[in-house]
Amino acid sequence: MKVVIAGAGEVGTHLARMLSNEDHDIVLLDDSPEKLSRISSEVDLMTVTGSAHSFSDLKRTDLAKSDLFIAVTPFEERNVLACAMASYLGVGRTIARINNQEYLQERYRAKLNNMGIHELIYPESLAAKEIVASVKQTVTRQSIEFSGGKLVLLGIKVRENASILNKTFEQLSLENQHLLVVAIKRDNYTLIPNGHDLIKDGDVVFFVTTPAEQHTVFELTGKKQFDVKNIMFLGGSRIAQKAVEKLGDNYRIKIIESDHEKCEQIADKFSNILVINGDGRNLDLLKEEGIDKMDAFVATTGNSETNILGCHLAKSMGVRRTVAEVENLAYMQLADNVDIGSIINKKLIAASYIYRFTLNAEISKVKCLTASEAEVFEFIAKPGARITQKPIKDLDFPCEAKIGGIIRNNMGYIAHGYTHIQENDKVVVFTLPSGIKKIEKFFK
């Protein structure tokens, strides 16, 4: 597939790296020669220096022969205009990054589609949704629902008190038919386990199960859910504000923000929260504002180091649930090592969302497993697809991937070797990057 990306910022460059690994033909357009020079020294792609809203510059990317145009510059208006121009020039499909909730309203979607903007992505809203899920699901590192919650993924850090330590997965599957381990993050690498592998102390283990059996996973891993009522946000960013909006009136929320003008804007916007103007790195201020009485601490400043340190400090003060926005990919492992409850990275979330449009198989969801190399896909089995022809055990499925479960007739089921996938089943698949192209062939 030939893909043109407008915008060599964090989302654009991360996406270019992802897609270049899959042998796509990538063209990256940006008005900064320095940014383009940096990425072209690391990634095999073509670069074009120019403006995303110039017809002549867009033509230089060979748009008329391209399958997909992705506009992810920092400027919403430029992205929307660029997609309309790209459609006029003959590109197959367009995706625009936005930061305005209005564009997502159903009454405007058809109009935007007529203008040539086929898909919209709002990274801040997607990140806020992840924060809300992390606050509500207090014992997991990551929680993902499939098909409206028919199956769930639970990423849990296993400690020495877990009853499943040192058990093989063969034993585990015999004793617990309603859950499956699909991936393990151990130290700095990710593995797709086989039946002889063991769970070790300190592993982050990714389980697939049904909603009714979540309690079994928590029991096996020695985890106890607790209610969150009091939440402190460090930083009043757009992501924080979207998260507050999605959380509603069921929580007591404080936001600490250093910018006085932003404090006033947030206070005007939300009548149900307390906004404090101050430096959230000040321990005396945090104590004064009752950090020790908080159930959750969410750090969403524009600085990854501040967010990591803030969560680490909150943990030391007794806060049980911490969530950090970590946009610097180099700090993801550090954040994981200092035991932050959940890590949010909006460019990984955005890239995962966009990535599904570059695959030939029919996909309803793609998610990156935070702080790991693995990706999770929700494929739809097409009539006659290879995946439907034999039971899973006879399919010669790639060793870098694992089928976690299926959704059939609105019911979720854990996948076993004898499971025979049928057409129109939704199939939850976990894979390392090296397995993506291999599994795609099973679903075409």
C-alpha cells in the first residue's frame, strides 16, 4: 500500500516507523527539512518538504497513485483542508487528526465525508477514554473491551502473592477454561507464551476472559478491586479536561494547574470540580490539598518526567491508583519500572487507531499493549477465509501470535485448540510485530 503522511510530528513519525516495518510505500510531507532529515536517517521512506495545504506540494507526493492520506499536523484546520484537497487530487482514503469534539457529531460526519474527509481521529479524546477505564479498573495495568465488553483483556502485574506463580499454562488452562494468557511482558521484552511457559514474579500478564470470569483472574493474581471516589489531576491539559468530562459527577475531583488563566477557564467550564492554581511538584502543596486522602492520582502535564515523578510521589504518599501520561517513548520503560498503575501515550493510541486502515483484512479494533511490543486486533472472519477452514490447532497459526477468543452471536468465548472459527465471527488476536503480515493472510 502507498501511504502519504502529512506531519512529521510525534504521531506522524511513529506511524511512519510502524508502517515502514510492514513494507508499505511511505511518503512523509512536512515543512521542516530538519524533522524530515531526522526521520529519513532512521526509516526507509520518501520525504517531501512542503505544505500540507498546497496543491503543488501535495501533487509532489504522487497522491493520485496513493491508497491512503493521513493528515496529522498539529493544526486541525490544516488537516481537514489537506484531506479535502487530497481527495480532490485522487487519493483513495483520507484520515484527519482533529482536536474539536464537534467534528465527531453525527450530523456533521456526512458533510465532512462529502468534502473528502473519510475518517477522523481525536487523540486527546481516545487518551481520556483510556484514563477513565484505568480509574474504574483499579487492579489492571491495561483493560480493553471487545465488542462492547463481550470479551475483556486484563493486563495485570503479578506479585509473589499470586497463586498462579510458577504454574505452566497447560496447568492453568486445564484448571480455568474461561481464561487464557495471550502475552507476557517480562523485563524489557514481550513473549507470546506456549503451554510449557511459566508466570514469574514481576511479569505483566495479559489475560483474555469473559466479564463474568474477571473475578477469577483477580483471585488467581491476588488482586482486590477497590472503589475510587477522590481523584487528583496534576495538570489541566485537554486530555485531563476530556477525562473529567467523561467521568461525570460521580467523583470528587481536584485539578492542580500552574497556569492561572487555564485554571480560570477550567473552573468556568466545570462547576463540579475544585481547581487549584499551583505547582504540582511542590510536596507541601500536595499535602495541603490532601493527596494522602486520594484514591487515584492522574498526571497529565505536558512533561513526561513531571508525570512520572508526580505518580511516584503519589504512590509514596499512599495513593493506590496512579495514571501517567508519558508521551516520550524513551521513558515508557522507566515509567513501567517505577510501578505506575497505568501509562497513557496518545501517539501510540492514535497510531494504533490509524494502523487498522492499512491492513487488507477486515478489522474492527487495533490496540497497542502499553509498554510492550505486542498489538491486539479484533478481526472479522470473512466467508471462505483461511481462518475458517480448520480448528485452530490445525491451522499452522504463526508462533508470534495467539488467538485469545471469539465473539459469535453476541456472545464471547475463550479460544481453545479445538475451536473452529466460523464466518462473521469476531476474532481477538494478539501478535508481535513480526507476526502481523502472517496473520493478515488468514483473514483475507
